[in-house]
Amino acid sequence: MRKNAVEQLSEYLAGQGLRSTTQRDQILQVFISAGRHLSAEELYLRVKKPHPGIGYATVYRTLKLLAEAGLADERRFEDGFTRYEYKASDDHHDHLICTKCGAIIEFENERIEALQQDVARKNHFLVQNHKLELYGLCGNCQKNR
Amino acid sequence: MRKNAVEQLSEYLAGQGLRSTTQRDQILQVFISAGRHLSAEELYLRVKKPHPGIGYATVYRTLKLLAEAGLADERRFEDGFTRYEYKASDDHHDHLICTKCGAIIEFENERIEALQQDVARKNHFLVQNHKLELYGLCGNCQKNR
DNA sequence: ATTGATATTGAAAACCATTTTCAATACATA
DNA sequence: TATGTATTGAAAATGGTTTTCAATATCAAT
């Protein structure tokens, strides 16, 4: 876990006139130490164990907050619910998603990113954000089909 | 409208042991003649005018059917609902989406697609499908900000 | 420290796009 | 033309997410 993630949240909150709370800090810590691509419910279940008092709604609210604060990325794959992942300051990555077993593999590719910028430029478009997902079969699922 | 879209649907239905119905044909025709990236509700409203008897659920059901039949692509952008677009046999394209005015610009880029295949290959992954969306500001919205 | 204003919380209810249910109807095969 | 069943429309249900609301906690000012 990044040393100052909790601080980073505090700063964001202070800057917005919002308040630091123990729940927010606790949720953030569990979020960071948990695996990637968690849904709100998955995080809720993990948070419940060490902090049984925390409610469902607070987890939802905190995840949105973390996204606003730049500490999390919000992603909607095709499985019906929103997943969040902890966002290190500068890494951007995309996803390979197995349609059979649900495995999610991350990748980065600068050349693709560069070509995206070309496309945007040609269309007088200013990119703030992007999303690239390749759906298909992972190595394992190709064998065991 | 492609000459034989209705036929194409009929063939799919027959092949699956399903039935052709006037509603399905009517919805398909409105779907094709309407603009792209329609939500179920938007299509429902357009279908209502010439065919007031058709119900909401039937539009939903037919859109899923068209997707299964290969006549439509189902896409979830970040605005909360599923959008469909008529799928010509072989074109694949991706999207630039304006976060301010909601405009959707389509583009194709073979070099990006080729690089995607490279990434997949390196990860022993077999791509069935992909999705690339660039979110940002369109030319107009950059000016009028 | 104490107070006061108000942001936040947990639980339950509300939301809302989408799906399902169900009785009535329409399609396709014999 | 009759028969079995897929399909329909309307309404209810579903399910992830958001909102409501009274109780509580935070923080700035005292």
C-alpha cells in the first residue's frame, strides 16, 4: 500500500470541504490491500470482516469518492456491475477479459496509446480518458474448451 | 437499409426454431432506418409512432435477439444504459465520446487493431471481440467551454 | 475542552434500466 | 383448419446502485 494514500484522501477531502472519517480511512485501506477489479459488494464483504459496523451504502459512497479523488478507477465491464481498482499515480493499463472464466489480464501498450492520440487529433478531439477491452478466451480456456 | 436484413433475421429465427413475427420485422425496420447508438427506450419511442401496439418488453427482447442474430451490436457506454447499433456484415469501428455534449464519433484504425492482436498473442489470448472508447471533448465543446 | 453547524453514517426504502411472469394471441406445422 | 407452443403486452419483479432520514461524528469557532 502506498504510504500516503490515506493522506492523499484527507487532502482531497479538506480541499472539498468534506470530512475525514474513520470509515473512509478503513475502507480505503481494505480497498488498497484487496485485489484489483473489485465490485462494491466484494469490497463490502471484505470490509465487513475487520469492521462489521460499516454499512453497504458507505462502501458505495466511498468508492465514488475515491474515484473523484483520483485514488480509484471506475470500470464497467460487461458483467453488469461496476468495478474499482486502486490507481497508482501514473500507470494506465487496459484489459484482456476472458469470456469463459472471467479472468482479467492487464496490459499496457504505448504504441496503441500513440495511435489513439492520432485518431483524436484527426477528429479535433481532446482525449481525457480511454478504455480498451479485448474480450475472448484466455490460454487456459482455449485448451479446456 | 440492407435489402435482406429482414430475411437474415428470418433465417436466424428458423434456424433456432423460433418464429417470425410482424413485431420483430417492424422493430427491425425502424431500428435500421433510425440513427445509430439507440437505447431501447429511444427505439421504443420511434417504433411507437408507426406501430402503437408494440410493447416495451418486445423492443427489449427484439434488440437482444438482433444482437444474437448478428444484426446488431450491443454497447454499454458510461451513460447508464445499453445502446445498439445496426451491424453491417464486416465493419468494425470504435468510438470517440464527448463527455460534455454526448456526441459519438465513430472511427476505424487498422494499425490499432493489429497492435491489439500482438498484445493478445503475447498473452496467449484469443480475441473474440473488442471495445475501444476514447472519452473527452469534441471540437465544438473545446471551443465553447 | 465545549459548543454548534453540518457532513456523514447505517438501515431501509427508493430508483430505474432491464428482465420476467402470465394469460391471451399468433405462428407454423401437420 | 386444427393444434402445440413461441410470442406478445402489461404489469410486476429484479438487482445493482442511490437516496432518504434520523442519529451520530467531525471540525471550526469559541
